Amino acid sequence: MIRCIVILLFLLPLATVAQRVTGRVINIRQEPLIGATIYWLGAASGTRTNKDGSFELKPPRQLPAKLVASYVEYQPDTLTISKLSDTTIIFQLQEKQDLSEVIIESQRSGIILSDLSPIKVEQITQTELRKSACCDLAGCFETQTTVQPQTTNVVTNAKELRILGLSGVYNQILLDGFPVIQGLTYTYGISSVPGTTVSNIYVAKGANSVLQGFESISGQINVETKEPDNTDRLLLNSYINSFGEKHLNSNYAIKKNKWSNLTAFHMVQPAGKIDRDQDNFLDLPLLTRYLLMNKWKYGNEKSWGWHSRVGIRLLQERRIGGQTAFDPVTDKGSTSIYGQAVSIQQPEIWTKTGYRFNDKHSVTGFFSSFFQQQRSYFGTVRYLARQANAYLNLQYELNYLEHQLKTGVSFRYLRLNEDIDFTDQFIGRTYDGNYRRYEKIPGVFAENTLRLAQEKITWIVGIRGDHHNQFGFQVTPRSLIKYDITPSTIVRANIGTGWRTVNLFSENIGLLVSSRDILFAEALLPERALNMGINITKKFQSASQKLSGHVSVDFYRTSFQNQIFPDYDSDPTKAIIKNFTGKSISNGLQTELLLHMWNTLELKTGYNFLDVFRITQSGKQLLPFNPRQKLLTTISYRPTGRPLQADANIHWYGKQRLPDTKSNPVNYQRPDFSNPYTVVNFQLTYGIKNLEVYSGVENVFDFRQRQPIISWQDPFSPFFDTSSVWGPTRGREIYIGIRFKLKEKTVP
């Protein structure tokens, strides 16, 4: 299969066709209008603008001709095109007004599915993010079917984001296009991105572009932070929940000529000590976090000439969990009181700078670097780690005929030092020591996008080659295709490979938390997989425009050639680490229906079926902590002319396989499967001019997995295990928050 993909790269047709017409659609505030319709007057079909308001389409057979741009709640505009040129066409649409000069505003859709991208990308906008508290990135997916947040350490509340039922390590998480969440930052990295700095989240399943690297296997999540020149001038947000945890956020943006700047501050203060289970363990950790972000922007990457973005983030965080009597000052490493303490310091910097020569040629350079130092105690395990990362990517873009070619070079550097030792030498564990990882990975890549059959077919073919200093040269080919059956019915398919090296402890933090001994059966090789998928999306709109929406069906299959997954079943007191080169498969089916009704009501329902398994000597073995079935329904109601919005989401999770504990003492055994359960969340938002008050309840009916920690009575026994978490553990959470916003204002 891989060989066939490589052959296709060299069979890519280089058809020469007519010149294309390019342009942008904006409003009077210079903001891009996403999804605006562009068509030649009298033609049967047209195109839509993408996320920056740009478009391109073929010219008609005869000129002059009239080109029309239209957008909901805006006055359409028509331009007469007499001849072709390299000049970019600009449509500036005016908002509709009634006889009293009252501007009719339309709310941006919460979920946008692009008709232009060959990859099915779900764009989660700020409209969607406001439907829940979204204190950090892990909480931004409460209304989504594709991404599933999963707890990896219940004591410190570490989380990961899963796609297609696979561990979060198999989907690539980018921050403004940069891979800053990897290695040591994987454990708590997604919690360090405050929701108030997020502008859009782009979620794609399966094989994706090769431009950002080779690691994406199950999907990609690109988090786009707010642009300094396209956000509120001032945002203040405060939040408190019923556990006493407090959040404070402030954003301040300033613009002057081509320069703009955004400064953001985020602070979290810890909750009270709560133990509803009466197991002597805190139901949620005591979290203290300070984060400062500064983002500069110069110019626009779609305009000719220079453009640049520079971002700086400084993070300091502390998490304390464990038994209620634990004191992190006096009880670290104690064998009488169990506790966990994590301290993180992380500075990072990134820049994206480029030069656009004209509409056909441009060069862009990406650079990022971060350093993280982490000091952790997990009971009697002391874990000290330091990581330095650097990433460089230089791209050249050429737009010619029906093609868009991107090619370039990249370089990755990683140095990770992990020191593990035990404060109690009589606990029967043997994996203490100094672990060192050093990676240098130079790479080259090329990706070509081709449009055929009057833009009904879009085909992306990409390939990259990377040389790992330890594992040698690796090739990653990928291909994606989109076919527009009709302007509202689109079929997409993709296929490609991915590979990654393993950071065992940071990616499996539960290994350090439990009393299991860790045994390395052999040297670990890179994980490799082939992913293929198909998607069909149908958009619809009634003649009266009172009903619109889409129906989507996906199926993706991931086949691993090598996978590293700790074996918890062979011996409940040990985790055996080795390469698995047998059959390991993930099949994921997802269906979704979205309805917008009467401009006041939105209803979305999605269903996921996951079949994630291995074939071993004993037969088919389901991987643990994956609900085979999941159902999500979300409802949003916003009455016309009233500053009130109500949002609710209902999650139903099917049963999940749990690790085998049959060899434990009877009182430390758990069932083979969890019970199905339902979680309901609800939020009300009320806005007056620049002020919004929001209040909600997460887990309305207070469902809890009670006493999730095995051997909580004796946390220093060989059977102590915190990994058997399959549902909510802290129960109902009530919260209230206030947002204050001042709209953007240009500084003269």
C-alpha cells in the first residue's frame, strides 16, 4: 500500500489550464467573511471563501463577465471583469440595514466545515467555545463528537485528547501551527492553554498534511490563538466554581499601522480540600498557575511584502494531590502520608516570518523553541525532568496553473533528561535511574495541491523524508482527495503513514503514580501506522432559509505496524513495556447531524462507534478505557432580540473494558467492564452591552465513579493503582463567570 502511494506521487498530472481569478471578501472593518459565495453571473456553480476570506475560481469562456459576491446579512456586490490580470480582486460588502438604520448582525456559526479543503476540517469558533466554561483547552471539546478528553492521572488531573479512540499521543497538537505539546509537555500541556486566548480550533481526523511533520497518525488539532489585529481591545474574564477554584484572565490588544500586539495574562488559584468519596484522597488537585503570553503581528501573509508573527509564553504551575492530610513541604516522599506534587516552569518563543513576492511566489520561515523543567513527587517516586526543544521549518510556496506547490526543509531537536529515584528502597520497584533522550531530525518535504474537472476534484499528494539520528531515514507519504458531487455534497478520502518516537514516562504518567514495577522487555522502536478514511458531507438549506445544517458520516481505520502500549494484564503488579508488531487496529465510525432553525435554535447530535483492539495469542483483545459507543446531543437556544442564550449538552458513554485485576486480593478487584453512564451539562449566558454573565452546571445529575483508586486504604501496598478511571470522579460542578469586553480600536 505504501509503495502504491509513493508511485502516485510521480504520476501526478501537470495539466496546463487557464489562468485563475483570485480575490478576497471582507467587510468594512477589514475582517474576512468566511464562507461567502462567489460566482459568475449566469453560471450554474461557484465557490466559497476560506478562513482568511480568499477565493479563487476559473474565468468564464468569454469576457467581459460579471462576478458576484454574497454573504448572509450583507448586501451582495457585483464587479465586471473585462480582462485577466495578476491583481487580487477585493469585495468589500456592506451589512444590511433597515429603514431606521439599525444594523442587522448575524452570529458567526459555532462549527464551520470548509467546502474548499480536501481535508475534512472542523473549525470550532469562539461562538462554540462560549457554550461552556472552556477554562483551558481540555474543556473546549464539551460540545464535540470527534475529540474525547481523557484523564490519565486522577490525582493531579492530567488529561489527554483522544481521536478515533487512540491515545492522545497519536494526534498532533499544534499551537498556532507549532508542535509545542510533545515529550515532557504532553502530560499537562493541554491544560496550560487558557480558553480565553483561543480564537479557533481546527480538528482533522486521519492522515493530514506532511508540512508540519511525520507524527500525526489519528488526526491533528491546531489551536489558533487570537490575532492582535482581529480581537477585542480588552477582555476581562473571571470564574469560580463550587469547589472554590478561581480563574482570572485578561487580554489587551493594541494596533498601530501594520503593527499589532496582544498581551494575555492567566491565573488559577486552588480549590478547597474536598473528599466526597471519603477515601481520604482529594477529589481534585490544588492547582496554582500563572501564564503570561505576548503576541506581535506585522502585516498580512496574504498581502505582498513582509509579514511576521512573534509569540512568547511564560508558564509556572504547581499541582498538589493525594491524601487530604498531605503537606507538600514536609511530606514529599513520605511513606506514611501519600501525596503527589508537581512543579513546572516553561518559557517558550516562536516566530512565523515570510515574504510574499506576488500572488504566485512566497517564502515562509517557522521557528519555535521551549524549555521545561519539572520537579515531581508521586508518593515515594521522585521524578525530575528537563527538556529543551527547537523546531525549524522553511517553506517555499508556488501557485501555478491549477497547482499549489509547497516544498521545504525542516529540523527538530530534542534533549530530554529524566531522573527517577525512590525515597523508600524497600518497595520492590526496579526502574530507578537516569534516562536520556537526544534527537536530531532533519527533513525535506513536498506537497502539491491540484484542482481538476472545473474544481470538482481537489487532490493533495505529499511526501517527506526525515533522518533520525538513532533510527535512520524514514519516509512519510500521504494523499488526500476531495470530490464535489454537487455544490452541497462532498466526498473526501485520505490515506497515509505516520511514525513517532516514544516518551514513555511523560506519555504514561500513570506508570509513575501506581505501585506497579516497570519492566522493559526490549529496546523500543518507533511506532508506525497506516491510516485511511473516507467522509461524506451533505449541507442543506430550506427555501425560506429558516432551516439549514449538514449531515456527515466518517469511517477511519488505523493499522499499526509497531505499537508500544504498557501491558497491564499479564501481571497486575507490573507494567511490561515492549514492541508489539502483531495486529493492532482502530476502526472508527462517526455520524453527525447539525440543524440551525429559525435563527434561534441549534441542535446537534453525533454518534461514535469505536472498535480498538489487538490480536494476541488469546484472541481479540479490546484496549482499555475506550467506550465502544458514544452519543452526544447539544442544544443551543438564543431568542431573537434578547441578550440571553441557553446551552445544554448530553453525553452518553457505553461500557469500557478495564485492566484485568483478577489476581488481586478480592477487595482490590474491579469488574472487567465499566457501566454505561450519562453526563448532562447546562449553561446560561446573559449579555448587556460590554458585559456577559455566564453560569452553569457540569454533570447536572452528579454521576460519579466512586472511589476510583484501587487500594486507597493502603497507598503504599503493591496493589495501589490510580489508572482505573473510566468516568467522572468529582461529580456535580456549579460555576459562575463574568466577561467584560471592549471592542477593537485602532491607535492613530
